[in-house]
Amino acid sequence: MRRLFGLACVLTLAAPVTASAITVEVARACDAAVAKAFPPRQIGNPAAGSAKGTAKDQREYFQKCVANNGKVDDAPAEPSKDSKPGK
């Protein structure tokens, strides 16, 4: 049992680490870009905020921004096919 546990520990420590974290600057830039492209709604103000896009669209836009190191075009991603059409 000890050998199995020891082997598991050695294999865990020997495994290469491939995950990389994004920098704070990129995260802040992308968060600001998402807020600009998909403005949040305000309670009590029906004119404020954006009805376009879903949470999935916002996540995809953020991931696209992170992939481009914080630089994205000003146009938000197209609404997903499963979202309801606006009136």
C-alpha cells in the first residue's frame, strides 16, 4: 500500500504542467471589453443594458479576447443559434 501511494505521488509530481494562467492585465482588458460589448442591465431602468447576446455569447467573446491577448474587435460575437430572436 505504501509503495502504491509513493508511486502515485512520484507520478503526480513528475507530470508536466501545461496549464497557463492569463495575466491580470489581459483579464481586466477582456472584462472591460465584454462590459462594453454587452452592457449590464440596471434594476429599475429598462432602457439601460443590452438585450443582445446570452451568457454563452459573453463567455465566447471573453475567451476570444483572452486568446488574442486582450485585443478584440469592437463588434460583439454573433448571437448563438439557440438564442431566441429579439422583437
